[in-house]
Amino acid sequence: MRVPGESREHAWSNFVYPLKNEEGAVRGAAVSAHDITEQYWARKRLQLINHASAHIGSTLDVARTAQELADVAVPQFADFVCVDLLESVDRGEEPTLGLISGWVAFRRTAIKSILDGCPESALKPGDADSHPDCTAPARALAAGQAIRRSSAEADFARWLADDASLAQELGIHAVLAAPLIARGATVGVATFVRHATPEDFDEDDLLLADELASRAAVCVDNARRYTRERGTAAALQQALLPRSTPRQAAVEVASRYLPTGILAGVGGDWFDVIPLSSARVALVLQRSLF
């Protein structure tokens, strides 16, 4: 509940006990209330971190991992979240070591909102764009840590210059951006937005956002590495297959190559058709996992 003169809700621990006279008869009741807001939010943040640990990185898929970060943060931490991966990372290239400054090319990989259709985002997953150097995501990438802005600041409109009308319509009043950095390399940035939640982001929220982003970044980088190595293994596997189907007098040979699913791994599959005596052939297929 809120106390008079404040817009932020407080958490209270209440004690109610009877008031008795000398004869032991109840003459009334007393209430003692203690403000435990800080303990309440600290407990909520710990619960969110535990939830993130269990739900981010459940697969070795880059897009799915980014979506898991957004799903974890809404609505417990923000009203809208978008996760943008660097264009180079989306192409499968090695991420940039160190910090990134200037205009940043990215591909929107995940979005999540408390509103149907995610009206906060003009981009859909898969769309490419860039962050101007004056925006919160670009500043976070240049600083290498989470940053926050609120509508109480004079330059807040500049941060949302391209979406000023949308921000005003939705009532966006707080933005927090956190870089996704894993093993010293930057892979992307996560942006957290509040419009239905009345409170702005505070210093503790910055630490929480950095923690969530760090966990997600390692999982995204692991998925990126796996995807790259799996692609290399698949290309090598393709190279081991015969270039053409062997022609045999005894049988008509046909073949099909179908890689395994992403969770099953890639093996060293190969096949061959070997002619034998008496109009016979040997069909060979090997499957080896690693």
C-alpha cells in the first residue's frame, strides 16, 4: 500500500494485538506496522536471479536463449524487453572484444511485453537496424555496463527521439539498457522498459540487469559457438559423402542426406556401395557421434 504523499507502494509487516484492562477484558486493539520494502525487493530480486538461472540457456539455440532472457524479465522486472544481437554475431562471426562505441548495427532477436502484440517495438524479431550513439543501448555498449534514464531527466526525449509519440502514448517513463558481454566480447544488448510499472529503475535494478545480462550473454555465446562448430562439422560431413551415386548392375542406388536435430549432435556419417561377386552389393552406412 502507499503512504500519503508518495506514489511508490511500500511493503509492510503488520502486528495486531488486543488492548486489555487490569481485569483482562479486551478494551480495544493496536496495530504496529513496520516498513520492510527494501527487504521485500531484495527477496524479489533474488527470486528473479534464481528463476533466470533455471530458465535461461535451456537450449543451444541463440534466438531461443535471447527469448528466454526477455521472458524471464517480463513482467517481474520490466513491462517490455527487447534483446538485440550485433549484426556480426548474427552472421556467425566472432564477437568484438572490448567495448563498442558509435552507431551499432544489430538484429532484433527477441521481444516480450505485457501488452499483446508488443506495440513498444517497431521492429519484429529478425529485423535489422542500428542504434544511434545517443541512445541508451549504444551508451550501454560504450560504457560496458547497464545505464538507466527516466522521464524526469531533461534529455529523456532525445533517447526516444524516433519513437517520441509512441513513448508518450504508452506512458514510457523509464528505460534501462544492459550490454551482453561474455568472455570479454560483446554479443548484444538488452533494453528494459517500464510504462505500466510506476517506479523508475533504481541503482539496485542496474545491478540486477547486469546480472541477468551477464548470465544470458554466456548462454548466447555458448549457443553461438555450438552453432558455428556444428556448421563446420556438418560441412565436413557433407564433404565425406560420395559426389555421385555409384552405378551398379545388380541394384538401382538412391541416397538421402538428412542432418540430425540440434540436440542430437552431428556425427561422421558416410555411406558407400561396394560391388561383390555373384551380382551382389554391400551397402555401408556408418554413424558416429561426438
